[in-house]
Amino acid sequence: MRVLEAKILGFCGGVRRAIALAHGAISDISGRVYADGELVHNGRVMDDLRSSGLKLLTAGDFEKIAEHDCVITRAHGTPKWRREMLRGIFKNVIDGTCPHVAGVCKIVAKAASDGKCILIIGNENHPEVVALRDAANGGICKVLCSADDVQSLERDIPAVLVVAQSTICERFFVEMSAKITAIFTDAEVRNTICTSSRARQNTLLELKKGGAEAIVIVGGKHSNNSATLVAVAEECALPVFLVECAHQLPLPQLETFQTVGVASGASTDRAAVDEVIAALKALR
Ligand code: SF4
């Protein structure tokens, strides 16, 4: 089989940073190292970190935190109330927030303090969106995930700032922004999709142009950016298969193609991608 590899594969910068912070803490800190939730949305990566000594923080742990224990917050961002709660329990709180997400939180906080209404295009329950809403600090902030959500907005809201969850589909963001600016003509639109997510989406188009008849996305089942890549591949009218590792490849189906493109989510380790590529190349 001919395998076309996406230009960008493996971890994005924000995920790489959070994992490096965790490994650094595990080797340097004498106490226990906790993660405040899944640092990244990848079961295999989290299993690897757990086997290296990282512990997932639960409410049951709060009573037994010792002086030298530390906690790392997740790459997706953490609401202020949660960070303050952690600082009340741990002497050492390591900020694992992706710098890009931290930057968007600052944009939201400034706009909210200026009295603007924040419209976030994204998934309401995603941890990053929870952190962005929190950054609005009680100001007007709405999450929009469909054209109906735009139509149901009240028309008398004050000045509007539009931002994106960093991993959503860019075409969807552009369409939603156009619907918003058709209603709120003075709205300020900030395309806050991160560079890594945008590049991963664009690379699918390149794979199609290169002759890919199907796409394999290597990514976590709960990863938003992997789900976005699946949606973008479907929009390219290509069959798409989401797998976390080579064992999940539906080989009988894939054998029917001569050329397959391989892309990966931002929280997928390069080793998993290489295993998938090797398994595909072994097909006749
Ligand atoms: S996908 Fe983008 S926003 Fe999310 S952690 Fe990676 S670089 Fe940061």
C-alpha cells in the first residue's frame, strides 16, 4: 500500500509542554505528582504517565496531600476558582495550560472587562471552553455551536467579540462568524483556532490532492481536535478511520485502497503514528 503522511504528525507544542512538565516534576519533586484531570485527551499517553508515577487527582486525595506533593493543571486550561482551590491545598501548582489557550483567556478577560459580550464558537462542555467562559469573569458570555444558536441570540447585546475554541473546524468558524457579523455588524472577530489545529486541517486537503483514497486519523476517541479532523476528512468526501493505535486498524476495509493518507490529532504520540504507518505499509 502507498501511504501518504501528513506534514504535521505527533504532539502539538501545548501537549508536548504539558507532558514535559509532568515528566520533569516526576523526576525532580520528592513528593507525589498529581494531574488535575487528564492532562491531555489520549488514553495511551495518560497510561504512560501513570506508569511513570503521575497520579490523577480525586476528591478523596485532598485530605492526604503532603508538603512536597505537587499538582499539574491540564493543557486545556483551568477555571480560576479551581486554580485557587488547588493553591489552597498544594504549595506547588504547576500551570500546564497551553500558552495559546492562556493567550485566548487573556483576550476574553480584557474584552469582558471592557463590557463586551463574548461569543465563543465551540463545544460548551469542552474543558477549554469552560476555562474561556470563566475568563469572562461573570461578563456576558455565550457558547455557540450551531446556526440556530446564532439566530436565537438577543439582538440588543452590547459590543461583541467572537472567538473560537482552538481546535474547531476552521470552515465552521468562518461560516458561523459570517452569520454573527451579518447580525452584529460591529462585531470583532478573532480567529483563535491555534496554528497546529489549522495546519492539521489543511494537511488533509493536501493528502487528498496527493491521491489519498481514504484517511486514517490516529487520535484519541475523546479528543476534540481528532474529531474535527474526522469531520474535515468527511467533508473532503473521503472514507475516514479514527484509531488510537495500529491494533484498531480495520485492515480488511483498508486493503481495498491503494493509497491511504495518515494524519494525527494534537495529543497523539509519534510512536503510535509510526506503528500505524508501518502496519499500513505492510499491506499489499
Ligand atoms: S491543540 Fe492547539 S490549543 Fe490545544 S494544546 Fe495543542 S497547541 Fe494548544
